[in-house]
Amino acid sequence: MEKLVIRGGRPLQGIVSIGGAKNAAVAILPATIMADGPCVIDNVPDISDVHILLEIMSSMGVVVRKDAPHTYYLDGRGLVSSVIEHEEARRMRASYYFLGAMLSKFGKAAVALPGGCNLGARPIDQHLKAFAALGCETTVDHGMVYCDASHGLKGAHIIFDIVSVGATINAMLAAVKAEGRTVLQSVAKEPHVVDVANILNMMGADIRGAGTDTIKINGVKHLRGVDYAIIPDQIEAGTFIAAAVATGGYVRIDNITPKHLETIVSRIREMGGEITLDEECAYVRRRGPLLATNLRTMPHPGFPTDMVPQATVLLALAEGTSVVQEGIWSNRFRYADELRRMGARFTVDGKTAIISGVDSLSGAPVASTDLRAGAAMVIAGLCAKGVTEVGGLEYIDRGYENFVGKLKALGADIERIDDGTDGGLLVREA
Ligand code: UD1
């Protein structure tokens, strides 16, 4: 089993560069199949979710060529298959974007229900509701989702019952070539939703209002191939901000979009971070002792749920008691047991966590229970006294490019090793 071995106590210092946004990439790559010509996508993060998507696209008949470390040439003109089976779909959450993209391209799609991190119930009823409103027949049978719009998709007025990133993007994908006008209300406003709208508009779509509560789409007949660069990852940036503050270091974080980080930055400032945002970078250090802060996650522009585990490491080391309320996922706090092993005082009641700060954490063997929890374990290990071993690296690999390399460059004492076992979380003698 592979694991990370971290010797804590070194403040992070230096410069780190942020990669392309995972949650934009996993929507934009499937969207390229909708174009009538090839697309060149830049700033694609080198993470396992992207590798899986590209494998799926290649097996569907898309020409996938890596032109540079983060640049892919994608030509979906030869695409033949419109069925994505269980084995492929289960490997990641975002396989559901092939529903919207294939529906737009072929008028039909069949994709197995998606996998992804276990953050609680992850239904796709809002995606299916949007497809149905656009005139598509949807059925779910033996874990496969079948969408059929052989009579053509027609614009519709759709009001979502819940704010969903996935459903908003999938509805946009399906509606761009639907006949007439589509209005989507109560939509998600995350930067990656806007990024997907931007590439579709560059392809020739007519989408207005992305980033607000209402998106209006006038259907077009064709989409052309484009060259496009994905936005920087706000959560990767937030993770390094949290790590720099937690370890009491001084880090310059390059390749960011400051506007996308406003909420994260303002909340981490309240926790004791000193953060200066420049045009494309952030300077991050700790102002003094870490401070308890109450947090509640909300859809954008609220505090993102995907930053909760990393932020709670700061709160675990803060003076005072913090209450963190999770507004999106029921299983967000599955990592609480792991942080407790390191000495954190962390009680969880449903979607609420109460964290009483301690002076220090101590190294322990811990597991990543999901992608962001894995990042939190690493930050905790960087701060802890002694050796921390973090298992479950397949989660971290899903969303962090070269996490170990970037942390090492900032002076962290961290190694990725294979302990030669097939599991378990044994602590090596230090
Ligand atoms: C995306 C992100 C994920 C992030 C989440 C919330 C990707 C690949 N993943 O996930 O990292 O944590 O946004 O910012 O972009 N819901 C329904 N019915 C639906 C769809 C969603 O009830 O049809 C519920 C979910 O159970 C959840 C909430 O809506 O409680 C938000 O989910 P959603 O925004 O759809 O999350 P994802 O797109 O899966």
C-alpha cells in the first residue's frame, strides 16, 4: 500500500503554482465532444479524475493527444459509442457530464450511475428533471441512466429545487443546441459553472447569466472547435493557503484568480491568516495565534464545502471553540475520527462539528476518507509533532497534482512510500 510519511513541524516557505480547476476540467473535457471540430484545452490538471475521463473519451472514439504537460488536443468527430458502462462510470463522479454532452450531440445517451467520493447521498434527480423538461425521456434501469430525445430537445423554463453544480452544468450542456430558448433558475454560481459557459460560448453557444441565479440560453445549431485554457483551481489554492497558515510559514501562491478566492481568504483571515491578494498571486503567512471561527458552508459565493476539512485543521489548533455547519453533504465529517487520533478535540452531530482547539497535534497513522479529507490529513501531519502516515492516497490523487512534489518544494518533510503491504495503516518506527 502506498502512503505518505510526514515529519511535521516545518513551516512551509517558498512559491507554489496552482493547476487547472478539477471541477471545471471534468466538465469541459466531456463538453469538447459537442464541437464539430477539434479542441485544444490548456491548463488541464494532471490528476487521476482527468486521466479516467480521458481514458473514457478515448474508448468512445475521441482522438486524445497530449501536446504538452497540461495541454490536450481532443477531436470528437469520430465519436461512435454512446454507452458508458458501470465499470467506467463508477470510477468518478463527473461521468454524469457525458449524459448532457451526448444528449446534445446524438439526441441520446446511456451512462451508468456515477461514483465519486462518499460525501453522502448524491442523487441526480435534478439532472434528470432538467433533461425531461427539455423533452428527453429518461429511465433508470439496473443502475444505467438512459436518455432519449430522438424527437429533438426543446428549450424550456426549468427551476431547480436545489442548487446543484452538476445539474446546472448538465442542463447547460443539454440545452445549448436545444431548439429555442431555455431559462435555468436557482442555478449554481461556482467559478467552474462560469468556465463551462465561457468555453461553450466560445464554441458558438449563446449562454447568458452564468455566475448569477438565472442562466438564459438561446439554442444554436452548431458548435465549433476552440482553444481554451481552464481556470485555476480555487480549492487547490485554498488548500495551500490553509497549509501555509497552519504551519506558520510564508508562501507565495501563483496562478490564482483572486476573485474566486474572496470567501476562502476572508474566512481564513478570521482564523489568523495574513493574506495579501495580488493580481495573479497570494502572499500568505500567519498573523499570530490561530483563532476559533464559526463556519457554515453554502453554495458559491458562500464558503465552499470542499474547503471544510482543510479549514478545520486550522480550527483544531485555534484558541477557543468553533462550530462548523455543513450545508451540502451529510458525510463531510467522516474524517473526524482520523483527526481525533492526532489529538484534535472534534465532536460531530450530523452536519455540525464542534471543534475545541488544542495546543498541538501529534503524528499518527490516519486514512484519507475522501479527497479533501486527505488534504486535511496532510496539513494536520505537516503541523503535528512526530510522524504522521496518511493512507488512502487514491483519493488525494483524484484532485491534487503532484501534491508531494509541491509540498517538498516548500520545505515539507514528506515522502510517498510503498510499504509493501496490501493495506493497513502501520506506523514505521521513526
Ligand atoms: C460538485 C463538486 C463537489 C462539490 C459539490 C458542491 C464536481 C465534480 N464536484 O459536486 O466537489 O463538493 O459540487 O459544491 O464538480 N443534489 C440533489 N439532486 C441532484 C443533484 C444534487 O439532491 O440531482 C444535492 C446533493 O445531494 C447535495 C447538493 O445537491 O446535497 C449539492 O450537490 P451538487 O452541487 O450537485 O454536487 P456535485 O455536482 O455532485
